[in-house]
Amino acid sequence: MIDIYKWLLIIWVIMSWLVSFNVINTHNQFVGTVMNFLYRITEPALRPIRRIVPDLGGIDISPLILLLLVQALQILFNDSIVPLLYGY
């Protein structure tokens, strides 16, 4: 599940770059639908990070921070909680 969320976050970042550079157009119904879905999935987790982290000259590093946090949670879960559940 966590891996899927990480991939969705990476896809969101890439698609937002493509929209910013006018490579893809959000007026396309498919692109708009995918962007809306990804926004609804990633924005609730990105919003609190954006409130804390300042904007670095127009560069939003909140997806990178979220990706690192999700990775840290996955490592913590795999190294601590899973062994407790299965008695390793």
C-alpha cells in the first residue's frame, strides 16, 4: 500500500511538471481526471508540510519531504512492527 502511494506521489510530481512546462494540457479530459485524482490523493498529506516548509524560490520541496517521511515510516514498520506481529 505504501509503495502504491509513493508511486502516486511521484506520478503527481512528474505530471505537475509536465503541466507547468505546457507539455500536457489539463483541458484534456483524461489528463484533467488523472490530475484531479492525484491531487485528491496527495494534497491532504502535502498541505501540512507546505505550511511548515518555506517556498524555496518557487520550488516546492514538500513532495520530496513527504516521500522521505513515507519511506521512513515504511522502514520503521518493516523493521519494528512486522517482527513484533510475527514474533521474529
